[in-house]
Amino acid sequence: MVINSWENGQYKEIWVYSKETEADERALCGLINGDWGWLNYYNEEGDAGLSSRNPNYTGVDGETVNFIINGELDPFPLSYGHSLDGHGSPCF
């Protein structure tokens, strides 16, 4: 397992790579903006991946939260994010 992370103020990007074999490209990416976190899973490099959704989200459609991924600040639907408990852990 290989872990890479990056942090700039309220923004964090954490990558965990499985690397069970040399060809294993599976990765889990955690993106954090302050009190919000978003998880993404990739089976291989270039994969569109799977990402978390918050089934308890009751906000307004179209509301967004910014995350930095691969050095770019982009808005994503707030319904993708999960509130964090102040310790960096998702509150499900």
C-alpha cells in the first residue's frame, strides 16, 4: 500500500494505492475542504471511477462545494460530500 497526500489550508487530497501487485492500479482518493469530504475509487489509471454520494443530503439541487484534485480547484455537487466530525472522519 502506498499513501500520498497534499494539503493547503482547508484543502486536502489523499491518495491510497493498493499496489498488491506491480500491475495493480486501484486507488482510493479522499478530497477534503474544511468540514466536507468526498471519496473516489479508481480501478485503474484513466478509469472514470466511482464516487461517494450523501444519501442524507437535503440541501438545494445545484449547490456546490469546491475540492482540489490534481492541483485544480473545481466545484462539485454538495450532495457528493459528507460532513466531517472535526477529526477528519466522515459522519455517516
